[in-house]
Amino acid sequence: MPTWSNGFAAIDWGSTARRVYLIDAVGHVSSHMEDEVGTLSVPQGSFEAEVEALRAPIGDLPLLLAGMVGSNRGWIEAPYVPCPATLADVAGRLLWVDQGRTAIVPGISFLKDDRADVMRGEEVQVFGAKKLQPSPGRMLICHPGTHTKWIEVEDESIMRFQTVMTGELFALLRTHSILTDVLAAPVVSGPAFLQGVRRGFDKSALGADLFSVRANVILGVSPSEDAPSYASGLLIGSDLRTGLRNASPHDDIVVLGRGLLTSLYAAAIDHIGFRGREISGTRAFVAGICAIAEIVA
Amino acid sequence: MPTWSNGFAAIDWGSTARRVYLIDAVGHVSSHMEDEVGTLSVPQGSFEAEVEALRAPIGDLPLLLAGMVGSNRGWIEAPYVPCPATLADVAGRLLWVDQGRTAIVPGISFLKDDRADVMRGEEVQVFGAKKLQPSPGRMLICHPGTHTKWIEVEDESIMRFQTVMTGELFALLRTHSILTDVLAAPVVSGPAFLQGVRRGFDKSALGADLFSVRANVILGVSPSEDAPSYASGLLIGSDLRTGLRNASPHDDIVVLGRGLLTSLYAAAIDHIGFRGREISGTRAFVAGICAIAEIVA
């Protein structure tokens, strides 16, 4: 059995991408690799070979895997830990594929008030963000993505969360819809985006407002190059309407993620008068997975 | 030049289907053909040949075309008539491809209060519905479809309308999304559908509620065979929230269309306490196109 005293490896393995971290004995990332071999592109039955191939160059270190790799479309299904869930709950429910050597971090489920929800992978970042910036009381975390998560943390527990399929809706509209030809240009965080955010947040007519993106271009109401930014703003504004419905402008809102999408959410949150601060999803993942490793080592 | 006294032909030609009607001198349909040769499946430059092929078996009668055939992706673009628009306005703005022989009915545009919208084809049905069931004052018409239209008619004029891309969103989710595998079963108008309608109408969290459809199945909250009906209900309920926002339960609401989708909308409108009555889209189209023919003959 490998020993944790030489460090360990971690894989954040989602549907469309994976990130591999080699973490030394004092919790620093000594090497980092990422590619687009998401769980959806690994044939059933091939996960074990994929994992061994990833492990080969790093030696026989303990390995923790998180994300969709633990779903029913991944390697082995790791049953959800129900809310409220602490870091210790999750660490105590690792699915050991190979005792002491290879484990999958379970996702978290929410089920209350006739509402069901699930997450896999974001929980590691959430616990990591809490380690990076400890604050007493309540923290509202926004994790933008294909499926944006709004997560309420109280003290050490994930109490509840809600998923909004904003990123996926935008991708569907951009790729397969009647809006495809007007959504080709890049999204930029400017006036058109913020105008969309305001409308999406104030109104609740997403299906109508999205069609208006096309009508605006046809009737010459707004320049076609603004259409993607405005449409993205509509979707993100509508998302904020859901995610911030119980929040107050004084709340501590953390936007947890990477790249353009995270900046767009931070700008949108600011525009509607709330205070958001960004935390790197990569840093948070490493902090969270190290905290889990500390418990199980 | 052909004479109208022997009757005429009409084509209701949308993006994905076309319906051809041969109408006799007294306004009865003497023959009717429909197929799935929508404008999207006709290559640019081939419309004239398509039209001549349709005309060949019926002789040299006048021909009126309506729908997306008059769009920038159709045969020839017929400029929109702005709201408020009457039947006479539309008849007066026919685009004559071949004077006295072949004309395209223009669509209608709406532009006011920072909102733009367009329609092509539904206007013929709307004017026809008004002819079939004349009623003084205001009529609210719901035309369900890929792009559902909510149309306000006052006396003889289409005053304003709004498009909600309900049908297209459902098709995108069913075909290309993470919900694809839970949305395969048929939609039925039962308790799951009505539960979705109620939630979609009351809440304004479509992006979140749609994701919950998957979470409900994963966590065993609701049977997977209910998922498509519930999801359809969410989308239609959200659509009604937009379309009925200025309506009162006493308003005369006409649901204009064909088949299952029209029945679903009628059931949904009834469920949330409004009064809807169905009018056949086919009958309304024939009544509307005959009224246009009367003006131009």
C-alpha cells in the first residue's frame, strides 16, 4: 500500500475535462496536467486502464478522484452524501476502489421542500474555499458552469444548493437553435451584457426574451455583434434571480471558478448591487482535496 | 393572368412543413395536401421550381403563400407590416412575385417599449379566427408551437404580440442536453404535466426547475416516465406566466392550433384558472386566406 507521507495525486474529473494534480507532502502542487478527456469520452470498462495510465508516470502514490467520475456514467458510482454535509462527512464516505490506494470522493444530494438536486466535484472546491478564506457564519457560493451551482454554507456544512442549467442552455442555443446564426460572435463583459443581466434579473420571461434577441437583430434594434453578450446576460441575470432570491446585498458572495465565465458572473453580481468576490477554482480544489487527504491519511 | 372566379390555391409554408389548399369559388377546400418540405429544406434558388411543381396539377389558378416562405431564408423576403395591423393592411402589402398570379403574404412586426418581435404565417390564422368567431373588443390568442405566439387583437387590429420559444427549448432539451435520456417518453396531459404547469407558472426559475427534472429521477423522487410531461409542463407554465401576465380570468382566450400541443396549452390554461377555447388552426388559416383573397380578387 502506498504511503501518504510522500504526497498524493488528485484528479478533478468532470464530464468534458480532467485536471490531474501531483501534491507534495506539504500540500503544494508539484505538477499539474489538464486535458479534455472528460468522463463522457471514456468508454465504459476503460476507466481502470485510464487511471493506471495517469498513475504510471507519478509512481505508486495514493490517488483521490472527484467529479463525474463517481457518477453512474463514470467509473464506479459513489453514493451521494445528503445535505447538510461537512468535509468530514464526505471524507468518511469515500468510495475505496482499492483500499488505501485509490478512492472516489462522493457527490452531495439535496432533497427538501419538494426540490431535489445533486452535485459532483463542486463540493471539494466549496470546502477548499472555506479553508482558504475561513469566515464564521453563512457564505453563499456561486459556482458558474455548464450547470451553475448556488451553494449555501453555514459554519462547516453545505446546507443546501440549487443548480441552474445556464451554461448548457447557452450552448444549446448557440449550437442548435434558431439563434445559432446571431450567437456566433464572442461574449464580452460590456454594456450589452449588463443590459441583458438587468433584464434577466428583473423580468421572468426567459423564453420570450431569448426570442427577442433574434427579433432585435432582424428589426435592426441592436447591432448583431451585441447579440451573444446580451443573450448571455439574459441567462446569467435570470440565473442570479434564482441564486440570489434569499440573499441580501450585505451577504458574503463567493464566485468560485475559472476564466471568462467566472468574471462574467462577478460583473453581473456587481451590476445588480451585490458584493461578489472571486476565488480561483483551481486553488479551492487543491485546498479541499488536501483537507480530505489529511483526514484519511 | 388567371382569374379568381375559379377559386385559388394557398400554401401555408413554414420552416419545417407546408400545407397546400385548393379553395373553390365559394371558399370551400376542395383538396388539401401536406408534407414536411419546409422552407429550411428547400435550397436557395429552388423555390420557383418547387412552386411550379405544386401548381402543375391544379392548373393556372392564383396562388397565395404565407409563412416563412416570405422570410430572408425563404423564397423572396416580404417586408413586415408593423403593428397595429389589420387584415386590410396585410392584404394591401402582399408581395406580388408575378402580378395577379402569385403573391406572398407579409409577416407582422412589433416594436415598442424596448421590445421587438416578429411573426410570419400566424397572422393569417389570427385574422381567420376573428372571422370564424367575431367578437367585439379584445381577444387574446395563444398560438402554440416551436415559437409560441401570444397575440392581442382589438376589434380588427393585431395590436401587439410576444413570442416565447417554448417548443424549441423543449426540442433542444430532448435532443441535445443532459436531460435527453430522461425526456424520451411521450408527453401526456396528466397530473405530472399539470404539476409542472403550476410550478412553471408560479415560480420564475426555469433554468433551475429544468435541472431538477434530472435530479428528481436520480434521487427517485418521481418516476422517470413522468419526467417528459413534468418538463413540458414547466415550460408551458412558464410560457403562460409571460403570455397571461396582463390577462384576467374573464378574458376570452383562444388557443389556435392543431394536435397534442394545442390540447396541452388548453389544459394548462384551464388548470391555472383561465378560460381557453380551441379553434382549429387549419380552419382559421383557410378563413384568413379567403378573406385576403376577397380583398385582392
